[in-house]
Amino acid sequence: MALTKEGYKKRIIDEKIEKNLKIFGAISIEGPKWCGKTWTSLNHANSVVYLNNVSNNFNERSLARMNVDLILNKEYPELIDEWQEVPAIWDGIRFKCDEDKKRGKYILTGSATPVTKDIHHSGAGRIARMKMYTMSLYESGDSSGDVSLQDLFKNKVKDKLTGKVDLAKIIYYIIRGGWPQSIGTTEEEALAITQNYINDVLNFDISNIDEITRDINKMRIILRELARNESTIVNNNTIINDVNEDGDIASKNTVLGYIDVLEKLHLIENQVAFSTNLRSSSRVGKSAKRHFTDPSLVCGILGLTSKSLINDVNFLGFLFEALCERDLRIYIESYNGNLYHFRDNTTGLEVDSIVEMPDGEYGAIEIKLGTDKIEEAAKNLLRFNEVVKKKPKFLCIISGLNEAIIKRPDGIYVIPITALKN
């Protein structure tokens, strides 16, 4: 019997977990802490080992460090929570999977990529890696799910009135984020939760990940510069220059090293450029679009409230884009697809999001908070459709304040983010 917690909200990744447990000996679920990895894993596990359990003086962690086999002896599927605390567990589980070829034996969760030489095998063929994020609007119950990505790819979207969307509600979704702990909280409470999260990262995680002491003030400045560049296409040199202009505090290697730590803690999830098979590689941009894992982190780092965001509509637009692209990543990855962005360096043509299925079919999406930018977005998508060699399966504008799902005469869909699901 699974160890599902009372009040558990079903996650999109649940179905993928079930499938992979029937294929592989073990699965590894990676993602930022507090995103719900443990509760989701308990929904599929029959036994559990908590390596971070302070109530028993970390007894199970001590046992694992003496001999991994001492903790790998429970009912399958067995959950090993925060396995990176004892990296040798990875190779131990790989060996266990080879012993009898049984499937669905172990579930590993980890909120940091271990920096260690103790792992000697990738686990390929035995351990399936899965990425988990914070909750999408559909998972938190804030999207009706009237339209799915599958509907878009199959051209089965029907026009429908969805009702008025309040700008204040969209801003709240951005500030609250998709942290399970924040669902149902007020804006003030949600912001406090996120800022506490950031303080934990600064005071513990940035040094505990590899036991290297790092300067909290330097990391705070780097976080602030990354937050200011949310949803923009800037290279590392720009970030480095901005950091040093803010205090002349770090060398290039230091800044890049600190950014690498944030990536290992799954706090940054940059959106890479779309495959260059659409155009000549000399023309298509390769820089990633900068993203934190959840837009609420930007609000927590910069201390942004609904009042400050309503007074900075331009930056609010970037954060709305981040909100939508967080959800698009969750939705497309449920099909083992990928999220990209597109930019032609010669013409300056950009497309906010490209969602690509494993078979190579893709859709092009523009993201606009207000309805006043719909026509501009449509012209951009039509231009993109003209210049690319391989045509997209669909063109779509995701809006924040649109009151209906519609297919325009030019074939472009307009869909509120609060009506979308995977």
C-alpha cells in the first residue's frame, strides 16, 4: 500500500513515475527542495528511508555511510529521500538493480546534484532520471485545463468563453509561485515563505552542497543580478559585468562558480535556444533565456509586491512570461518533450517559446500579458512561420487577461494561461 500523505494533490509527473517504475529498476526524481518530490514519491512508495531525519539523530544516514546495503532492505518500491547525502547509494542501487532485473525497486529523490567522485556509473538503463518542478497553475487548481498541449498539436481546440481574468490574480500567482506550501496563502504569507527559502539557500545550501564555504553577500548580489535579468537573453559576460558594477566583488571564475552552484541546487532552469536545423547556424542565436525555477524566487530576491509590480508593467511582463514558461516546461516534459526559445540574430526575429515533442513536431508560442499586444504577437508568429523551413504544427498566443479561447481567421490560437494544461 502506497504511503500517500493525506491532502496530497495529484501532480502531472505522477503518471510518468508510474510508467517508469514499470520499465526501470529505479527512478531518480530531481528538483528544487520544497517542490513536492517527497510527497509525490510517497504516493508511489511502499517503504521509505529518510536520510535527513533529525528525529533519530540521522541514524539511517549513518547506517548508509557504513554500508549501503543496511538501508536497501525494505518493501519495494523503496523511497530513499535526499539520497545525495550519501552519494555511494547511487552505485549501490545500480548494483541491486543488476542483481535480479526486477523493475520498480527504488525511488530516489534529490534536491541537489552531488559534487563527488564517489559515483562511478551513470546508471544508464537501470535508473531513470526525472525532473520535477514547482506546481503549474493546472496542478494548483488555478487553471481550468480547457485546452491541452495535445489539443493544440492535434488541432482540436474549440472556441470557448473562459470568463474575466483579474490582473491582481495573475500578479498573485507570480508572487505566490508553485510551492505546495504556498498554495492557499495570502500574498504576504507567500512572500515570507519564499524569502525564508532564499535565506535557507544562502545560509546552508550554497556551502553544504560540496562543503566549500561561500560568501553569502556575493551570492546575494549574484542572485539579485540574475533576478533582474529574468526572462531575458543575456550571456554570462553581461551577468559578470552587472555583478561587478554592483560592488566589484568577484572574478569571472567566482561568478560562474556561484551560478553553477545555483544550477546544482535546481534553482535556475534556463531556456535554451531552439535547434539550428530551422535556419543556418550562423544566423540563429544560441544564448539561453534566463529563468529561475519559479517566478516567485525573483519576487523574493527583489522584494517585489503586487504594488511594486503594478507600477512596473514592463518587468511584470517578464515575470508573466516566466510564469507561463514554467508551466509550459512542466506540460511539454510530461510528454518527454522540450521547451526552447527562438531568436534570429540577423533579423532580430524572436519567438518566446517553442514546445517540441519527441518526434520533432513543434509549436511556436508568443506570451503577452495584456490583450493590447495580441496583434503584435500574431504578426511575429506569422513572420516566423514564413521564414522557417520546417513549419510548426500550431501557432499560439498565451495571454494573461484574455477572456476566451479562440482560433483567429489566420489560424493562430489565443489561449488564457488559466485555461491551459498538459
